[in-house]
Amino acid sequence: MTLSRLALHRLAPSLVWPVGVILLLLLAALELRVGSSLVGWRDVFLFPTAPETLAQAILETTRAPRMVAAISTGAALALAGSVLQTVLRNPLAAPDILSVTSGAQLFLVVSTLLLPLALPPIIATSAGGLAGAAACLALAGGFQAAPGRLALSGIAVSLCFSAISSAIVLLADERASGLLLWSSGILDQTGWARVTTAIPLVLLSFLMLMVMARALDLLGLGDQASASLGVTRAVTLFGLLVGVLLCGAAVTLAGPIGFIGLAVPNVLRALGIMRHHRHLPLSMVWGANTLLLADIVTQSLARNGTSIPTGVTVACLGGPAMLLLLRKAKIGGERRIGLPVGIAPPPLPLAAAALAALGLIVIAASLATGDGLSLTIAEVTGNLDLRAPRLLVALGCGALLAAAGTVLQAVTRNPLCGPETLGLTQGAALFSLVALLLGFAPATPTFQAVALAGAITVLLLLRLLAPKYSPEKFVLAGVAIAGSLGAAATIIVVEARLQTAQALSWLIGSTHARGYADAVVLMPWVFALSATGLLFSRHLDAFLLGDEKARSLGLATGNASKYAMLYAAVAVAIAVSSIGAVSFVGLLAPHAARLLAGARHAKSLPVAMALGAVMLAFADTIGRSIIAPLELPAGIITAIIGAPAFMLLLRSGLRSRS
């Protein structure tokens, strides 16, 4: 370290306090001013002593509560991140990554929309946060889980909870309109009721953590050293509980907001602020500053009456922050994780017969069900023009996503890779939204080319930012990119004033209103990519051997890997341009195919494509028939089914390691 950098490293901690407090005052004043053309700086400076005017009424009822909510929420999230990272000894521990936020969101949605008597919001969010944290820790293997394992487990639980929340909100009545916006993280306040409920909990939590500051310092020494100095497991459990309660207060005020609990504590530690008697209050100050700044930027971007959720703006920053942390964090070893190896597949004729029977059952059910059950041939043929096209589209897109997942897992030698976990699906969906804004119709060649550009962009980002990461780190990098792309897509939906329900269905994935023309465009791609995949199946087998062994057998994997990744990008782009961003089919179908057909890709690739086709057709059938005439997008069904399966995949990988 040079002298200048050493001097800066020593000076930085002493500047963090005064700079943070001054910035907090400036941002708080600016927060009162932005967002309303009727409020001027004179009104801000005279508030609350000025005579009753319209500007003062706006400040008192909306602007001041929003400012206090932003400060309280940012402080609570950063404080929660600080204590969670300490008690779990994990730099990636944060309320959003540990599924605390998504659990709080789910329980509040259930309490508001499903229970006859809604629970107080702070109780619902706290209970949900505890449930999310417990599920994440149970899946990861407890408090001693490695950082990458804990983060992936939290992401899996969050995906499951978020899918259930989305399904409930989509099916709810007019009460869900506010929850839909709140679910993206919004700081709008109409009065002081929620603020006055949450602030006492935040302050009490801070005081309790300050009393525990020395014990939290000792936890950083390790289990044996801290236990010898009198720190018991009760400190860890109590710290976890306080972190969850802080997150519950934050979700009550503003909905689910990420990034802050992850980034702020880590940045302060990077500046050399390690002792908790300083780290805890500084986390609150800089967490408040971060959310205030994000909200000011969000309101400055609002135009023509649109309002971007503050949580979306924060999420755009969350991906880059996660990528920076991944470069420094020790995530885990290079060993593969996934389904247990050594399971002998059944005889291929038996597997093929079972798969064919399953496919026929799903196809028959899809053609016979919908808005009612068709029991006669006449009824089936009468609805054929409505059901057959979307069935064909679901079968084709499911096959393409499964093919992409099979190739990605082979090339990366990583069973956790899929189009959705690496961000390819989200990249294609984001670029597809741009194509919609430009006036291109879905499933046209230009639209498909734009979606392909999105998928290739994500691949280039992964190659640039995470070229030699371990399997867990590589997937986390993909998830980080996917999160930022999803937030950017939400901003486009809001700013362009796209129809919310239609855009949400597209971003989740739906076959609604697909016709024969869509199937005619899609099917040639399915057949062409199926044949192409079989042609280079031998190279896919070579990837599993490793580069050195493949070269010794005369199989060059260098250029082949580039072509294989391009193949995956094309398959994802065609599927997304047809039905939107469906998740989990490309991740899970390859695993099921290897169990049925073995590891050789000449067998497993076509089996995976058949399974993917059946999975998506089944999801579409369930989505349009289970609550007919209402309809759930197929992507919601695949997420509800796929997220628990992803959890089992992670859990089995943990057992195989141990």
C-alpha cells in the first residue's frame, strides 16, 4: 500500500461521521423540496413555523412523512445488514438476500388480501421475515453455512415467496392495486401513521444493538474464541431476531427494498470501521443517506405524472454492488454442486415410454381444459383454435429453454446454471420491451434479433466480469445481473406507461392470446435447434471431461464453447420473444433428463427438450384452468413449482458435499 493510500485509509474513518451527518441534513432538506412544484426553498426553511399555507400543508402531510420514512427505512435496512453480517459472519448476509424481505412481503400480502381480519402490518412483516430467515438457514445448513451457499439458498426461497406473492396480487380484487406498486418498494406516505409505528421499533433495536456492541465485536473472533470470552449462541439468535424486526419495520414503511443492507455495512468495513460502537450508528446514517439520495433521483426522473418506485432505482444499483462484493468475497470452493451423482438411469425404452405417456396426458388435458372441461370430441374441436396454438407455443418454448439450460450447464460444468440464473432470460426480456416500445411485433424476425442482442449482451457481461469464478460465484454474478436488468425493465414499463397487467405478464411469461401464426414462426426454430444440438452433442460431452482431457481425446473446446453459448442465447431469445420471461424450465429440465437418460448428451438433450416442453405445457394448462375464467401466467406456475425444486437441488448438493 502506497503512503497516499495508507494516509487516505487512516483519514477516511474520521471523515465518515461529519460528512455523513452534513450530507444527511442536506439530503433531508432536498427531499422536502423535490417532488412538488408547489413547495419552494422558502417553504422548506420556514417549515414548520410558517403560517398555514398550501405548501406547508403539503410538507406536513406528504413531504415530511416521506422524508422521515426514507431516513428510517434506510437506517433500519443498513442496521439490519450490519448485525446480520456479523452474527452470520457472512459479507453477503442482508435482509433481501436472506429472504427476510420477501418473507415479510408475502406475509403482508396474505394478511391484507386473504385473511378476514388483517394483522397489524408490523406483526405480519416481522413474522414473515422470521419465516423467510428460518427457511433460508434451514436450506443452507444452519448458521455455519458458507457465504455462497447461504446466498443461493436465500435467493431460492425469495423466488418461491415472490412467485406466491405475485400470484395472490394478480388474482386479488381492487385492493391489490396499491400492493402491486408497494411490492416494488415505494416511499409514498399519506400522513404519519406508519412512520410513528415503525420509528420506535427502529430506535429500540438500535439501542439494544449498541448495548450488545462488545459482544458483536467478539463474535468476529470465531466460535471458540468468542465462547471462551463468554459470548453464547443467544447473542447470535438475538442479533438475528433484531435484524428481522428491523427489516419488518422497513418493509412496513416502504415495501421490499434491497441493496442498502448489503452494500452500506460492507463499504464501512472496507473503510476500516470495524468496531460496532461506531459501525452501527454509521450504518444508520449512511443507510439513510443512500435511500434519501435514491428517492431524490427517483422523483427527479418522474415526469408526466409517472412515479417510479424507489425500490426499483435502488435495485438497479444492487447488481453492480453485488458484483463488486463477489470480486472480494470468499464464496467457497470449486467443487460442483447439484444432484447426487452415481444414480443409474432407468432403461431408455422405459424412460421414453414413460415420457411419451406423460406428454400425451398433458396434451390431452391441455386441449380438454380451460374455461370449463370439454368432455366430448365436439367440445374439444370447438375450442381447438383457442387452445391448440398456445399449446404448440408452450411446447416449443419449453423445449428451447430446456435445450439452452442443458448447453449452459455442460459448457460451464455448473448444474446451477440456467437461462434465468445467469440473466439471459432477463436480458432478452429487457431488450424485448425496448422492441415493443419501438413498435416491433412479437415473434417477428426483428423482434427476435433484438431479444437475441439482449441475451448476448448478458453473456458478454458474464465473460467480462466473472470469467473464472467458482460455480456458486458464477451463478451469483448472473443473479446480480438479472436483478439489475429486471429493475431496468420495471423502469421502462413505468416510464413508457405500458399497460401494467400486460407488461407484468410479459415479464413473468405467458402464452395468453397466442395464435397459429406464432406457432408457425416458432416451430421451425425448434426443429432447427433440436437438430443442431444433436450435431454437437459429442462436444457437450467433452465439456464435462474438462479442457485438458478433452484435448487429449482430440476435442477442442475453445471455439466450441463460444458456439455453444451462442446456441443457448439463440434458444433463449426465440423463446422469450414468443412468450416472455419464463423461469426454471431451463434450470430443472436438464437435471431431470440426466436422471432419466444419463449424462450422454445424445440422449439427455432430446429428453431434456421433451421434458421442458411437457413442463411448460403443464404449467400453461394449470394456469388457465385452475381458477377459470381467471388465468395465471405460465411463468407464475413454473416459478411456484420450480423454486421449491431449486431448493431441493441445493439441499441435495449440500448433502453430497458433506
